[in-house]
Amino acid sequence: MEEGIAIRAENICKSFGEGDSYIEVIKNASFTIHKGELIALIAPSGGGKTTLLMMIGCVEEPSSGKIWLGDKQVFADKWLTRETRKIRREKIGFIFQAHYLIPFLNIIDNLTLLPQANKTDDKTARAKARELLKYFDIAEKEKAMPSQLSGGQNQRVAIARALVNEPQIILADEPTAALDMQRSVDVVKMLKQIALEQKVAIIMVTHDERMLPYCDRIMKIEDKTTIFEEQQLQKNSTHSD
Ligand SMILES: Nc1ncnc2c1ncn2[C@@H]1O[C@H](COP(=O)(O)OP(=O)(O)OP(=O)(O)O)[C@@H](O)[C@H]1O
Ligand SMILES: [Mg+2]
């Protein structure tokens, strides 16, 4: 497989239920996403965005198809490993619409919880967490509780948390939905910078068209399958920031 590829999907299908409750959500989606790319994922509500992210993130099992993460094939009509949790922890960072910080842990403990679960030693995990807090300009909040931070600050912590494990892929489900325009642009620019600097592939679900010019490509779910919007490529060339 080509070296710069972060995610490859081939003919992924996903349906839920049986009989009267049967619903086909994704049909034959095939795409390739490269390291360093920030992809916007758009579709109407109920269009399958979260379902698609969760399949790439090894959370939701596709009905059929093939998935590679980096050079490792993880799915071929079934999971190829029993350790999907391990893959998820090692390779993938998740960011959600609400920040989902743990309310009774302070900021630094929220950041180091996952690395501890991954058996990184505490000192290394804390050093990495502090470095990220500094990068996101919230170093002085390390001992604060999530309730003492603003929405934008909490979302930056949530992004920092997704990065603590140095994932190869970040899956962000409407990370800016709770933020105002300026904060949203800040977050999206930050994601682009992370993608570039750390060679991470990022898929970001968004409903906000104003965020699209900051993304490298737009992936749409249309007629249950994924297509890339060409127009954005031209539009994007005028927005290199
Ligand atoms: N576990 C499930 N069981 C049955 N149906 C499901 C399940 N999860 C999702 N669906 C259905 O799959 C379709 C796609 O849902 P999904 O959450 O992926 O949409 P979405 O594009 O993320 O929507 P939104 O923009 O509202 O978040 C919907 O019709 C939903 O009802
Ligand atoms: Mg969704």
C-alpha cells in the first residue's frame, strides 16, 4: 500500500435492523484519505456521518466491505483482529460535539486518563499532556475542573485529549457545533495545523458551511455512498491558511 495513506475503505456497507425496521445507511462507500489531510464530512441529518466515523473508528461493525488503517487491514467482511479496542486506543483519537470531559477530574487528569489505560507511565503521560495544554494555550488551567472552563477552552482540552496518544487518525463529530463562529474557525484551523504538523488524517463532521474553506477536501454522503466534492479543491486553493 502507498505510504502516505491513513485510511482506505472499499465498498463499505452498513445496514441496521431486520424486516420492517431494516434500514440501509451506507452502501458501497470507497475512499482513500491521506496522512496530513483535513476532510470535512457532510450529509443531511440521519445521512450516516456518525455511523461512517464509528466504522472507521472500529466502534461500529460494517455489514460488509474492507477497511485499512495505515498499512494494516482491520476489516474484511469481519474484524480481522479481536483487538479492535487496542487498535482504537493506539491509532485513533475521537472528538465529539460536546466535549465529554469527565466532570469530577481536573484537566490534567482528564488528559492522562487514557494514556494510563494504555500503560504509558504516569510521568511521560503528564509531560505529554502539559506540552499539549501549552500548545493549546491553556497551560494555566491544568488544575481547574471542566466546569470552570469556557466552552471553547473545554473543546481545546478535548482536542488535546484526542492527541495525547499521538494517534494517526482523528475522528471529530461536529467538534465546533457548540462554539461561536470565531472559536469554530480557531478550532478548525488548529485541526488543520495538527494534520499538517503531525501527519495525522482528520475527518471532521460539520454542518457549518463556513468551515469548509479551511478543509482540504469535502466528502459527502449522497445516495448512501461517499463522494468528494471537486469544487472545494479550487475554492480551497485560494485559502491556504
Ligand atoms: N444503532 C442503530 N440502530 C438502528 N438505526 C441506527 C443506529 N444508528 C444509526 N441508525 C440510523 O442510521 C441512520 C444514520 O444515522 P447517523 O447517526 O449516522 O446519522 P448522522 O448523519 O450522524 O446524523 P446527524 O447529523 O443527525 O448526527 C439514521 O437513520 C439512524 O436512525
Ligand atoms: Mg451524527
